[in-house]
Amino acid sequence: MRLNSFQLKIFAMILMVLDHLHSYVPNMPEWFSYAGRIVAPIFFFFIVEGFFHTRSRRKYNFRLFTWSLVMFAGSKLVVMLFKREYGLHNNIFLSMAMAVLLMSSIELIKKNKENKKLYVLGIVGTIAAGAISVFTEASIYGVAMTLVFYFLRNKKGKMIIAYIIVSLVLTIGLSLPSFITDPNYTAYGLFFFDVQWMQVFAFPFFLMYNGKRGLNIKLTKYLFYIFYPVHLWIIYIMGYYLGGK
């Protein structure tokens, strides 16, 4: 089966709802969270695709940063009105905006090898964007996915192999200290303490992508930008009324 970007994004949005229901609404099935691990990779895959297809990378980045501010301000307001024991910290827009900034900095390096000032600026920008990205929602996973998808974009087989290896190495590597130091931390815990390793199962969807945009109207252009914050705020409020902490 071959699907366009619009169809794949719709599928990812459905899984995103399940993931956030598990995060903010009590008594949701555990598998909702497992299924949600493949959402971010799909959207980062298309962030890289969008980077190469957009007419203006500056506008593309500005749009992401703008929506990250909308997400931040709206979430603060929702938490203030429906205060629970924990806040609403999701803001994948910021992670995506930093991913575009990271790729733009790398492009600056590649295109200005003879211009020392721009070359150094590109290096500094790349290091800064990567470092700051680690402190956003997608953390080091977002940085790793961006780099894999960016550098191996036209080599899909190698891209998928690298993606799987990097995903497993990162997740297991980050859990390994607890596995070594905690005698109660079993091999089961190594894999299920941080279920982020399940993001490896996003790779079939990269293979399904047919390289086409799909439905392309003004509504679809802004569908995700609107859907992401609104559905999160609604789910957070649902958790409040259904007795969540």
C-alpha cells in the first residue's frame, strides 16, 4: 500500500489522540501509549520532507515558532483554569522548529565552505540548535531523527536501517544506567521502562510514502497546526472532569 503525506499524517494524528488520552485521562489502556511512539517519527519525517519542498524555509520556520508560542500560551491558560497536579508541557512545535533551524544551519555550512564567516556561523548554529533541541519535548530523539532523515533522505534503505539502530541505541542506552545500578531493574524493565524504543515500528510508514502531498487546500495546510493544540487542551480538560490528577 502506498500513501501520500496527508493520509499518513491523518493516521499519525489518530494515534496521537490515543497517546495523549493515555497521558491525561485516567484508566486508558496501556497500549495507547505504545501505539503513540510512532507518531513523532512520522511527523519528523515530514518536517524534513517539508524542509526540502517548502518555497520559503524562513516562513516555514517562522510558522513553527509562532505555533509553538500559541501552544505555550494556550497550555498555560488551560492549566491555570483547570489546574491539576501536573501541567501540560507538550509542545512538539518547538522541537520541530528547532529541527528546521538545525537543518538550515547545516545547509549554511554546506553552501558556504569558502565564506569563513558564514561557515563558522553555520557551525555555531548547528551546535546551538542541536543542544537547545535536547531540552524540548522531542529531546535527543528529535535531533537524531532529524539528522538521520536529513542526511539519508535519498537513500531510504540506509535511512531505515540507521533509524532503527539509532532508535534502539538511544533508548536502551538511556535506560542502561538504571538497569546496571538497580537490582530490581529487570530485562523487561529495560525495554518497558522507556517504551520510546517502539518508535522503530514507524519505519513501514516511511516505506509506504509515495512522495506525493495528497489533498492540498488551505485547510489541510493548517490542519495539524490547529488540531495539535486543540485536541491536547480538550483531552487535558476531559482528564480534569473524569477525575485525573
